[in-house]
Amino acid sequence: MNTPATNTFLIVLTHSPYGSAHSQEAIDIALACASFDINVNVLFKGDACYYLLPNPSAILAGRKSSEKMLSAFAIYGIDTLYIDEYDALARGLDISHSDGRQFVSQDKIRHLYTNAAQVVRF
């Protein structure tokens, strides 16, 4: 039986980028954990897959641009963003290019959950 790494957090985003404060809170937690040398994996599921789309109307929604928020991850050592392949395809999103994003199957998602010491879902 695999034991999870003691310092690995899995942050799971499930809400759209601009629908509520949940997404911003998830990003804040991910960055805070990473700043304390905690390994962080970020998984986008459901409507959070819309983070993949550039959205110039973020300012109109009173939110920061999702592209700018996600670009901060690399600065904190969060190099790979995991996106539920099924959810992205179900929403008609193009999964052909990566840019540090990894589209993952249900098996890989199970692996992320299994290998995390803590899971925080938004």
C-alpha cells in the first residue's frame, strides 16, 4: 500500500474562475503552501476547466485575470497544472497544447488523491 507524501497537498478547483471567491481562495492556499516549501499539486475539475480560456472580461467581473493568477504558480514552484481530461472535453475545450498543463485521466486523478497527504477541494 502506498503511503502519501507527508508534505504534498492536492488543491482541487471545481468552480468557474469568476463565479465566486472559491477559486481565488484555492489559488491563495496553493501559493501559501508552496511558499512554505510544501509540494502542491493543483487539479482543475468541472467548471474550473474554464481557467484554460483567456477571459478579458475578468475586470468586468471584478476579479483578477485567471491567466495572471495561474502564471504566478511557476514562480512558487508549481510547474504542472493538472486538468481533468474528461471534464475539459465535455466543455468543448481544446486539449491539444499544454503550456505546463497536463490533461489527466481518471487513473492519474486517483493517483494524485492517493499520493496527497492533504486534499483541499473548492
